[in-house]
Amino acid sequence: MFKTNNEQGRTVCIAITAYMLLKAVLNMFLGGITFGSVFHMFFAVGIAVVLGVFMFSGLEYVNYAVAGYLALGFVTHLIPNIVHITDNWIYLLEGFVDVGCAVLLMILPQVKEHFTNPWSEVKELFNKF
């Protein structure tokens, strides 16, 4: 389907995708199950799946976009999580895991090698289906 230039890098990307999916479901249960939380969970799962497919593809620079998404989520929730640390410590921990995933996507050599498929091959990738 999609070629990779480094299988270990792809495995790390699959693990990060699994983490994002697990995080979406966990946040629904932590926030209480309501219509809004179920809707938010489906939205978060959808984003995780889309980002996971892009990471699986190994297209150039996708790792930086996903790392930016994870880091932005951490930064936007950092202050409230610190202010309410007694209630939000698990979200703060989750944020630090997000930062760890972002760092892996940006600096791990195996992951960087996985993300070397040129965007000019996108049409060929879709023609295979």
C-alpha cells in the first residue's frame, strides 16, 4: 500500500496513532459520558485516524504537522491544567505524553527517515486503491 523507508519509524507512528485513539476514548470517560462528550470523542477519533493515515503514508513533513498539532494541544491546555492540578493532573500528564510524542516525531532518526515519501507520489498512492 504505502511504502516506507524505515519500518521502525512507521511502527513509532502507529504507536502514536494508537495513543491518540486511546486518549480520545479515555477523555470521554474522564469527562463523563454525555451527548457532547460522545460527539467530541468521535471528532477526536476522526482526527486521530486522519492523522494516523497521513503518518502511515510517510509523506514528507507530515511528522512536523502532527507534532505541531500535539504541541498546540499541550500549550492551549497547559495553564488551566496547572491552575487546577488537583483535578486535572491526568490531563497534565497526558499533555506531557503529547510533547514526548511530538519530540519523537521531530528528532528520532528512524521516524524522520520514514517521512521521506515525496508529495508528488500522492496521486500514485491513491491510484493503487
